[in-house]
Amino acid sequence: MASISTFIRLILLPNPFEEIEFGFLINLLIAEPLFHILAFSIVGKFYNRGDAPTLGSFMYLVAYWGLILLAQGILP
């Protein structure tokens, strides 16, 4: 599940900053680490490490996707 989650995050989810001139760099250097920390923190509130790795990976993907959708809604 972790490799599927990584593939979805890197390939299928849109870049919320693609309309900005250096959107790819902003996404890679600023947004990705920030989304990772926030998604990891959100999942950590509901999931205990090692209980069900597949569930944890899926929850991380959903939290990450939600943060991207939030970022897309905020940007013009």
C-alpha cells in the first residue's frame, strides 16, 4: 500500500501551485514537506504506529489529498 500511496501522491495528485511561475519548485521545496508534516500529524492523532500499516498508509494518503484540495481551494 505504501508504494501505491507514493505513486498516487507523486503522479496522480495535481500540483496546487502549477499556475505560479515557479510552482514546481514551490511544491517540491516548500509544500511537499509541509503537507507531509501536516498529514503525518493528522494521521498520528487517530492511528497508532504498527497497528495496521495498510490503514495507516491509506489514512496518510487521504489526509495528504485533503491538504492538496484545501490548497487548491485557497489559491485563485
